[in-house]
Amino acid sequence: MRYLIACSLAALLTHTTAKAVGPLPYYTVGDAIPVSCLNRTVETGEHITNDKGELQYVPFPTCNETGRPLELYFGIEKGSWF
């Protein structure tokens, strides 16, 4: 089955190293926040949901060079595009 992936930051749903304050995680400078994507069908573009009717998030594709998915680092600006 083919999927079209619409990317979105879903750190609150997928970040496993975040510290928790009540029901929400919090981050400190330098924490890696993985980028995940909303799963969609190629044919219709509809969102794919799980058995509970919740939107399904999938990991961002892995980079062939680094072997890691796309990550953003909390509080750190990197790159020459700024």
C-alpha cells in the first residue's frame, strides 16, 4: 500500500526523551525533537487513522547518509539558511 506523507512536527506525540510536567512534555536546550509525518493515502489524500479514529503519525524517512531521521534541536539554530 502506498502512502503520501504530509510532514508535521509532532514532537508532543512522539518525543520519548522529553521530561514530563503534568500531561505535557517539556524540553531543555539541545534536546532532539524528531519530526514525524501525518500518514495519508496516495489515491485520495485522506488522513489514515488508527482503530480509535486518531490520526496516524509515522517517523520521518531515514537519511541514507546519517542513518537518522530528521531532528530539530530545541533552542539551537543551525544551518546557513537563517
